Amino acid sequence: MKRKSTILINAKKSVALLAILFVGFAFANNKEDAKEGDLKTEIKEYIAHHLLDSYDFSLFSYTNAQGEHVYIGAPLPIILWDNGLKLFSSSKFHHGETVAAVDGNHYALYHNKIYKTDAAGTINYDESHHPTNVKPLDFSITKSVVSMMLVFAIMFFLFKSLAASYAKNGGIAAGAGRFFEPIVLYIRDDIALPNIGEKKHKKYMSFLLTIFFFIWFLNILGLTPLGVNVTGNIAVTFGLALLTFLITNLTGTKDYWLHIFDPLGSTMAWYAKVPLYIILIPIEVLGIFIKPFSLLIRLYANMQAGHIVLMSLIGLMFIFKSWLGSPLSFGLAFAISLIEVLVALLQAYIFTMLSALYFGFAAVEHEHH
């Protein structure tokens, strides 16, 4: 698996390098063309918009004969707390182009955040050009939240049917369960058991299975035309890593905490350990927070980079506009898509494996004589 991971990473870097070279070639050959410059700016803005969460579920948009932007998708509910509950549809914003008037108050969508404003949509700034308008408490159902609810529903009905088939067929999976059963067994036998141990692995299995399939399904959903980038949102990966952090430290044994605050044990006299502990104990305590931090950054950065490279390659087709450049860009985008399917599974595996490893550290028990 380590060798496969190295191959995937190197392949991803190589394709990303090629993408950068072709972008540079396109920019060099269209340097003085103002129209091409506008196109590049539009592509950059589209990529930036794709990476952000949004208050609506837009599939695509186009400009009609009157020069108006027409968006195809579905609005989502906006839930604000501003001296009371404010509930309205995101269609009132018209994708940030209009001001929403609700119960005598006015709200504007600015840089994907909701601010309280006036009827003209005025945004005030400080010396650093940061908005100074009041931001109400935002509990809105965004595109990422809808995606997570969808994955939750899929997982619930999928594994509920798998459990029902076990009960009905005497422990034998049926239907789609035949595909997922080997994955469940692999997580138990090759991830949980080796890292946590026979004695305590069962109490962590529910979380490990949930986190694996949750991340995997979200990653795959991000490769669909729906345009969601849930695991590329650092707030989501922070939440997942926070769960691993809490479970690790709340279930830690006495030996786990003893290793952190007394890493040398009884190997030397206490007066000889004091100078070393001035360095070792802060490092061990810092490691408690570095481990989940590495989890959230790894998942966030890999999925974010994958979306950026893929969208950049698609944008190159509109920049090149030639019989050589456009097909080549399409071929590279297709290759990246195949790699991203494997990366989606690989990132779910890595997050689950490292979580199991941290749980193993927390569950360790030594025999004391």
C-alpha cells in the first residue's frame, strides 16, 4: 500500500507539473490579448467559487440573449439569528447580486458571507479593507451541509440493509452488501486489530467504519458534476480531526498519560530526569495536538489540490482553443479524474489508519509488576 501511495503521489505531482507548464505556455502565447486575459480571470474566479461553500445548489449557469446570468439549480434555506430568528430562501440574494429584505432588515452576500446592510447593500470597510458591517449568527443549510446529509442518508440505508441481510440470511451478505462486506472486514482485520489490539478494538470499530465511508463517499461526491467540495473545506476536516482528538484523549489509559508526562519511566533517577523533562514533556504535550492537526491538513490539502488541478485543466481547453491544446487538456483532465478516484479512497484509508494508530496509543496497557 505504501508503494501504491508513493506511485499515486508521484503521478499526481507529474501531472500537476505538466498542467503548470501548459498554463505557462498559454499565458506566454496570449500575453497581449485582452480578451484572453479576461477569460483567464473568469476561469480563476470560477475555480475560486467552486472551492467555496455556497448558500445554493447551482449546477451550471449561462448568459441569455439579454445579457442576464441564468442559474440552474436549487436555493437553500437561510437561517439567521439577528434579534430573533430570520428564515428565508437564498434565492433572495440571487447569487449575491441583490439585497435580501427580511422583516424590515436588509442582508447582503459579500465574499460568501452574510452581512447586515441597508437597502442599497452598502458595505463599510476598515483601514485594512475588511468589512465592518454586523454579521448575524449564521445557521444556514449550505451546499456542504446538504452533501453531508445526503451521504448520511446513503450510509444509513446502505448499512441498515446490510445488517438486515445478515440477520435474514444467517450471517451472509446480499445485494450491495457483498461489495461492502470485504471492506468492513479489511478495516477490522488490517486496520483496527493490528493497531489497537484484540482486547479493545471493538469499541473503536463503529467510529473507524463511519469515518472511512463518510470521507470516501464525500470524496467521490466531489468528483461528480454536482460540484461539491466538502472535504476540501478546512472546517469539515477540522471537525473530523477534532472527533479523533477527543476520542483519543478521552479514552486514554493511565499508561497513555503516564507516557506523556513521564516518558522516561523508571529508567533513571528523578533528579537526572528533570533537565530532560523540561524538553520532553512539552514535546509530548505538543504531539497531542500535532497529530489531529496533521489529519485535518492532509485531507484538506489533498482534496483541495485535486480540485484546483482538475478545474485548471478544464479551463485550459477554453484558453488553448486549438486542435492540439484542447484535446491534450481534456486527456490530462480525464487522467487526473481517474487518479482522483483512487486518491478519494486513499485519503479515507489514511485518515482511518492514522486514527486507529492514535487509538492504539491511547488504549495501550502495560503489565506492572
